Amino acid sequence: MIAVAIGMKQKLQFSGIVALFAGLIAIYYGINAYLDKMTSSPIAMLGLYIAFSLTGIFTYPTTLIYDLLPGKEKVSKLWTLVLVIFWIGLIVSAVLAALTAIEAVPQHLLKPP
């Protein structure tokens, strides 16, 4: 969505709103999957969904920052902190997704739907 918004020269905050709600849904999904013990490593899966949800939630303020940034001379420390949290969440969720996939793919191939 963000690539399309950039390509169409639209504000990124609309994509950020969708990501915010997706992040809230990911928290709900991850907590329910953890409570139902849907995997052999529930802590890793919960961490994965929490990292993805935080990334989604922090995408909205990140898109707001990028929409407002060209008009600003100086970036505030709060904006910098939001961007750092966003990127940390993105990197952590990508690493956890890769680790989860390494464990899950062989089992999924053994028992296809």
C-alpha cells in the first residue's frame, strides 16, 4: 500500500491507518493463538505477533512523520524515537518470522491441508 501511495503521490498516513488496525488485530490473534497453544513454541510465536503488531501500530505515526517531514527544518527527538521503535520492531519481527518459518515449513510439508 505504501508503494502505491508513493507512486500515486498520495499521503502515506492512509496506509498507516490500515497498518494500525492490522497491528491491533495481530495482537488479538497472537494472544489467542498463545492461549490456545497453537504451536510447539508458543513464546516465540507470541513474540512474533507482538513484534508484528507493534510494527503495524508504529507504522501510523511513522507515515505521519514522513508526510510532515518535508515541511520541517528540524526533527524532534520524539519523532526520532518513534522511527527507531518502528525500525526495531520491523527488524525483530522479520527475524522472528524467519525463525518461525524455519521450524514450521517442514511440519507443514509433512501434513498438507
